[in-house]
Amino acid sequence: MMNVLVLNVGSATLKFQVVATDADRMRDDRDVRLIRGQIERIGGESVITLRGADGIARTRTAPLRDLRTAVEWLVAFITSPESGTGLTSRSDLHAVGHRVVHGGEQFQRSVAIDRAVLHAIEDTIELAPLHNPHNLRGIEAARAALGATVPQVAVFDTAFHHSMPEYAYLYAIPYPLYRRHKVRRYGFHGTSHRSIAYRWRTLTARPRADVRIITLHLGNGCSACAIAGGESIDTSMGFTPLEGLVMGTRSGDIDAALLDYIAAKEGLTLPQVEALLNNQSGLLGISGLTNDMRDLLAEAQEHDDRRARLAIEIFCYRARKYIGAYLAAMGGADAIVFAGGIGENSPEIRRRICDGLQWAGLHVEPQANAMLVDGREGCFSTTTSTLAAWVVPTDEELLIARDTVRVVSGLEPA
Ligand code: ADP
């Protein structure tokens, strides 16, 4: 049995879990989550939220000036009696699994981190300047806290999408741009889509080879993925996470000619326009109120706010268009599977996305739909539907822990 520390490092936030698992446990879904939580506001008076095996959240604060200090604090806490993990020394942490956003074209699966891998992740900074530097600092911080002998594994958000065919990942722009600068669709949220698809196959006892599903990860970031035979064959995010569905603050698909036009009209630089599309668009941009779907639904219902309604409508319409596209790409599908904060908690949004897919054989069972909130999993289409609709909560951290054990123990990749 291995105790794996899973780290997901963002710009000012560190999400973590400790999972105890091995080959037998992961096969039977008996992995044990010893603790999970997050550290926010690193760099000042940090807020730490912790959930032990009982699932109850406890909050505390500590002055954590940088990521290294935060990881050091975390490792000390996890191995203290106060944590309730039962771990008593640092040597009880056997490996570390890191979420790494961009693996470029090189990383097609999870890998043990050595010097060459570190250099390769550094080489992809150009492709993911907002994310990979944080992930690299996380790797350094874990090494400082646990020593160089504790194995560390990188699990890439892009890796699952490596199975996309050329015709799906290439943009129709001059081909030398791909050769010279690696301009192509990479896709993100791969660990999430893989986790959802794997769990759905387990729940439905379907063999990997003859499954076609469309997974929708709808959180702050949103993406759709067409999965055939267990492999991603297309996905909505592209060269960066900006493309595709409407998201909390990201526009998703737009006409590329708009960048220059908006820059000229608003007196902005191109990087400023890109920031506007990433940070001020999507649900927030249309509504002018919030990027939070829960608040938008409340505004639309309580005050009948026109722009809140419009934001929700555009969000659902875009998602439905992608489902249509992926049904065409795969020649049909067995199921649409929802996940992410919105996908797992909002029967209303699920209903509105599925409405209008009756032609494809999808009929929503309202009562089943209403029940699927707060982490519950299940099917919410009628028994006669030929295209099923499911909710399967994503569990990226568990997949990272399992991949870490697989890589460290030399097991076959899943
Ligand atoms: P992230 O992508 O950052 O991991 P989450 O997956 O937690 O984010 O999703 C956050 C989104 O989920 C927010 O837009 C939030 O409003 C939405 N959400 C959470 N609960 C509900 C709910 N009950 N109804 C509608 N939206 C919800």
C-alpha cells in the first residue's frame, strides 16, 4: 500500500489530498482518502481548509509566505497526530503526484519526474505561461519538503487527448505554423474526462472497446470531449483553455478577427484583448454580474434579469451545439456524461442542455435529474432513451494518485 500526496498547484491556491492505494485497491475501488483540502491566499495570511476521512471541513489560518513554505507546512501537518491521517513521519508519504497542465506533444501519459522530464516541462512553459511555472514550483517544493528520494510523478491535463487524430487537432492555418511553433489543438481537463469515462464504464460494466460517450466538464472552466473506445478523439479546448464552450469568465469560440477589431476600437493591446477574453467574458461578460452559475440562476429566477437569462441561454446553447458536433464526429453515442461544479449540481442547466436533443433519442426523466446533486452519480434519462444522460462526479485527484502508484510500481497504464 502506498500513501500518495496529490498536489494541484494554482497561482495562489494549492489543492491537496493524501490517498492510500495499491493495485488491488484501485481495481476494487477501495482507495482510502486520508485527508484532502486546499490552501488559499499563499503569500499572506493563508486560509487552509481541511477535510479528514469524516468529510467535515475545518478551517485554519497560517502565515505562509510562498509555495515552499506552504508545502513544508502541509507535510508537517499531515504527519502530525492532529491531522488524523495516522501518518507519523515523513517517510510515511511514499510518493507525490502532481497535476501538470501542459505536457506539450511529448507527454502522452503520466511519467516519473527526473531531470529530463523537468527540462521538458520547462520547455512547455511557452505553451502554458499561466500554469506550468506554478506546477514546476510545486515539484520543487515537494522535493524540498520530502527529499530527492521520494518519487514524484507528473500527470498531464493534455495527455489524454493525445489520441486525437490529426484532422481533429490541426487548425486550418498554414501547416508550417504547426511544424515551426507547435500550433495545434492540445485540449485540457484530460484527467477529468478520463476519470469520468473510466467511472462511467465501471458503473455500466461496459467494455472499453465498444463505448462512445460525450463527457461535459462544466465547472469554472468548461470543456466537452468525444470519447470512443476509451480514447479522446476530439475536445473543445484548443491551443489554450480559451477555446470551445462558454465558461465562467472565458468566451470560448469566437471569430479570431475580433482580436484586432476589439484592440483597435477599445485602444487595447493584443495581450489585453486576450486577457479580456479569458477573464472578463463568458457568463460574467454577458451578464455583467457574476461568473458563478448558481448566482446567475438565482438572478434569472428572482429578478428575471434579462442578461442573466441570456448568459445561461448562450451557455446551454453552445454546450448543445458541441454535443451535436460530437454525435456527428462519432456517428452517435451511448451517453452524455455531466461533471464539474455545474454539471454535478445543476439539474436546471442539465435539463436545458438536453432539451432539444429528443431527436437524438435523449429524453430526460425529471425526478431522476433533480436527485443528482451533491456528488451523487447516476442516470437521468428515461429507460427508453437511446442516448442516455448521466452525472458522474469527476475525481481528478484519485486518478492522479492511481497513476502515481502505477508509474512508481511499474504497473500497466490504465
Ligand atoms: P473549477 O472548475 O474551478 O474546479 P467547479 O467545478 O467547482 O470549478 O465549478 C464551479 C462552478 O460550479 C461555479 O460556476 C458554481 O456556480 C457552479 N455550481 C456549484 N454548485 C452549483 C449549483 N447548485 N447550481 C449551479 N451551479 C453550481
